[in-house]
Amino acid sequence: MKGNAAAIIEAEKLKLTNNPYYFTLLGELYKTIDPEKALENLNLAPHIAKTQVDKQAISKKIEAINGS
């Protein structure tokens, strides 16, 4: 197994569920494999992001997947 699928397996082992970058990473990795799963992860990130800049960056990623 290579690429994003392998990276997802390794990232999910970390279980950094209190870190917005963890969910952003998973969102990016799932983007081409499973856009719905990508959105699930990206939608979790803003709730734990600490800065407005991070929240805006995450929102842009969500909009890109939604085609907005």
C-alpha cells in the first residue's frame, strides 16, 4: 500500500483528536479517496482550532471540496 491510503493508516494510529491539524491532515489525505470522509474530518477541525487564521484556512479547504 502506498500514497495517501498508507499515510491515512499511519496518521489514524496517532489519534491526535485534540489537534485541529490532525483532522486537517486527514481531510487532505482523504480528499481524493473519499471526499465525504474528507469533509467529515475537516468539519471537526474548526471546533478545536485556536486561531481565526486556522479556522479560515480550514473553511477554504471545505469550500474547495464542496466546489464553492
